[in-house]
Amino acid sequence: MKPVIFGLSGPTLSADERAFFREARPAGYILFKRNVIDRAQLRALTDSLRDLEGRGDVAILIDQEGGRVARMGPPEWPAFPAGPAFDALYERAPMSAIEAARANAQALGLMLAEMGITVDCMPLLDVARAGTTEAIACRAYGREPKRVAAMGRATLEGLAAAGVVGVVKHMPGHGRAIVDSHYDLPTVTASDAELEEDLAPFRALAGAPMGMTSHIVFEAWDRDRPATLSPIVIEQVIRRRIGFDGLLMTDDIDMKALSGTAGEKAAGAIAAGCDVVLDCWARMDEMIEIAGRLDEIEPGARDRLDRAMASVPPAEGDFGGLIEKRDALLALA
């Protein structure tokens, strides 16, 4: 197994993808809007990935947060609210906001589990600020670390109750970035002491099964390398100070915050201490380069992957009832 999660080019596996994936044996797959048409098609696609792997616990990921980050949407699937909706409710009724976040995540997870999707790349544990880039601000749970942690925990619990693994992101915190790492490399100049506030939600949820890095330079820790490529940030901050021992994946290595070829970025992330690389765009030449640059997944990383995939119970819950509960609670705001 190669320590990489690959994207797919379309709504079905191509012959070239089947052959390549069978040989490369990636650690998982991630889905986007280009892979999603309707229920029958999507379930057939995820079933084909399980058939290809010959096992039922394949890590099949999606970014389905709600709001603008939703790969599955109307009219085939209902829209879900993003983090700020729960933040607004928390202002008036904290416990209601936590319950709403849990019900929302469980309903969302049931929707994914029905389609054979096993991992959802949420919750964000980024602590928002006045200058936070809109790419994060429109999705975050708020500006107070304890609030972010509480709703992040509820989201992880809701997803798990639906049989779906959650991913905390973007470690060690994206809230101080004032530019979007999809297009530019953010640099954070805050001191080590100031950054303790950003670490707090991740530390509170250090037992999460999976986590995702951020492509951000933190000058207090490593002036030369973004977190994804920094052994200092990964080992000393994420693994030791936060205490995170789950599967650590990169954010998408195609984002413009990182420089170099796909293979160079992938190899650099693994060398820095990431467990797996996330490569989303299904460009065959780049996937071949990445697979060629990476050795087999490290035993420790494989163990963390297996533990993460075994961490959730079978799906349970009533989708309609959970949506009704969430909406009644959000109406309080």
C-alpha cells in the first residue's frame, strides 16, 4: 500500500485508473463534484472501489461540511448548514448549539454512509479571527477555542454514530492565515505563546481518528517550511504538544501554497512525518509520479489507518428525525 489518497477523474472508474490503482494500492480515495451524479451512480462508484480493493473498510473520503463546501447537493441531496450557523446559536444557547451540531453531523454521516462513503473531512478546528481568510471564516465554528472544540467534538461524535470517520483540520490551525492557501502560501508571525490559542481545540480533540495539516508557514516554529513539509511542526507541535496520534494526512498537495512537482511535494510531506499524502485532482501523470516517489506505507502509519477505520460503530439513527431536531434547535438563534 502506498501512503497516498488519490482522486478520481469522473463518475466511474476508467480502465486506466483501475489498472493504476490495482498496481499502486493507494491508502484511500477522495470524491469531488465531478464524481457525483445521483444515488445509484455514487453507490456504484464506491462499490467499485471496494471491489477493486477486495475489502469493505476502504477509506473513501469526501469534503462534505455544509455551506459552500459540499460535493453532494440539491436536488439529489439536501443542503446542510456550515459552522457559522452553529456559532450563532452558541451565542444564545451553548448546549443547544452543541446538540444541533451533533444531530447535523449524524444526519450528514447517514447520508454519506448510505452512499458507501466512510470518511468525511470535517470538522474544522480552526479558531477564526477578524482577519481570517474568507476560505476559512465562512466555515469555522467561531473565535473562541473552547467553543470550537465543543462543536468539533459533537461533530466527530455525530459522524461516528453514523458509521463515518471524521478528520480534524487544519492542523496546527488555519485561523491566523489572511490569504487562501489554495492560491498563496500564508505566513503566520504570531508568537509561540499566542499560538497556544490555536492549538487548544486540537489538543482537546487529540484522540480524533484522523487529522489534516495546513499549508502555512509558522515563523515561531519553522521559518522556512509550511507545516505540511516541516518535521519540526509535525513532530514537535502536532505529535508532541497537541498529542495527536491519529492518521495525519496532508491537505491537498496541489494547492498553490506548495511548490515543486507533485512527486517532490508528496515525498517531502512523507519525509516530514505525514502518514499519507492527499492528491485530489486525478491527473494520471502526477499520480504515476507520486506513486513512483513513495515507498510502501510505514507500519506505524498503516496501524493508524487501520485504527481509524475501525474506530466507528455501525451506522444508526433516523435521518429525518435528526434533521428535524437540528432545524428546531437552529431556529432558536
